[in-house]
Amino acid sequence: MSNIAVLRGRRKGAGLGLVAWLAGIVFFLPIAWMALTSFHSEADAATNPPSFTAALTLDGYREFFGTGGGASPWPALINSVVASVASTLFVLLLALPAAYALSIRPVKKWTDVLFFFLSTKMLPVVAGLLPIYLFAKNTGMLDNIWLLVILYTSMNLPIAVWMMQSFLAEVPVAIIEAARVDGARLPTILARVVAPIALPGIAATALICFIFSWNELLFARVLTGVVAETAPVFLTGFITSQGLFLAKVCAASLVISLPVLAAGFAAQDKLVQGLSLGAVK
């Protein structure tokens, strides 16, 4: 009877594994198709049905990097890096003590505080676009990369506090009490005790905030111009009145996606640990 149960368990595991592989392939196919199209000429990329045996070329990447006479993408890429990295660092600096106060040393009515953080995400982003635009215009902050840093920090802070609160709830209180007995103050406890233990959760939070900031388009499109233009805004410039050039757009999309893919690949072990850290008590 036990052998039958083991056999059924193996078949179930194999079936779930097959479903997972099929789902992964389905999600990966558009990325693979985009990468293949980026190495085709515009004529081959526009054929219907598409040709898998068309000659490969780097013309799309030459056009994207400006060697074909177009605008250089480097200022936009640098702006995206500054806005995403700076806002992520600010989010972590603010979310860590907030999550500490809501988990390890809970304040009064901490559940109401968490609900307030969550309620700030219920307002559609477009609803606050006009007031923010008028504020930026009257204060001279239009086309300023630091305005995006402030906005991205405020947008990602609620979800970061929610995530890190569950991560920090797993930190043993006895270790913190021992550090306090030894004379450690709160900044030292956060930096040398809490942060190393919750490092997987912090890495997962940082990666998600970085992705949200890197992919944000609405505020960047409305509040920036030439100086503070980000990579997603630069990408929309490839859609012109002359039409949509698939090879060039695919090349640009792949290059702009690489930082996010590289960050996810580098932090994949910490991401898995972090996302599962608060799942089981």
C-alpha cells in the first residue's frame, strides 16, 4: 500500500513539474521571440508569417545606440539607474525602522498603521497626476530626476513596509534583547543585528522596488522632458508617425530589460529565500 502511495506521489510531482515547465516556456517564448526579432532586419521582422531562417544583423542595436544617426540612449539609461537605485536605497532606509516598529517592537494599533499603508495604494496613480504636475511646475521641479526619486520612494514605501514587516517578524527577539543588554542602540541593532538576519527579505524588497521604479512610465512621461528622460520614456520615442520599426523596438526593449534581468538573476537565491521567509512561522 505504501509503494502505491509513493508511486502516486511521484506521478503527482512529475505532473506538477511538467505544468511548471510548460508555464515557464509560455512566459519565456515572448522574450525569446523579441530577442530573435531584434537581430533581424526591418524587412524580415515585418514579414507575416515571420521567417525563422532570416539573416541576422545588428542594425537594430546600432540604431538604438545612436550609431545610425539617432539619439543616444545613455542619458536616459543613466537617469533610470539614478532614479531606481536612489529611490530603492531611500525606501530601504525608511522601511527598515518602520517595519521594526510594526513587528519586533509593535506600536499601538499597528494593524491600523499597516492598513493605512495599504490604503495609499488604492488611489489610482493617474488621479494624483495633475496635482503633482502643478506642484512640480510651481516649484521648478519639472524635468528634474530628483523629483522622480521622491515620487518613486513614496510609491514603493508602502509595499516595502508590508513586505519587510513580515520578514522582520521572523527575527528572534532574544537576539535583539541580548544586543540591547550589551548596550547597543537602535541604529546599531538595525544595522548589525536585524539587517544581517533579514538580508534575504531585504534583498527581495529591494529587487521589487527597483523593478517598479525602473518600469515606471506615467510620471516619467509627464514630468520629464530632455534632461531627466528615463529609459521607458526613451523607448516610447521609437513609435513615430512613420510607423513602428519592430527590429529596432525589440532591440531597444531587450537592452532596457537587461538591468532588471541581471538584478533578478544576481539576487535569485536571496529572492527565493526572502519571499518564503515570512510564509511559515
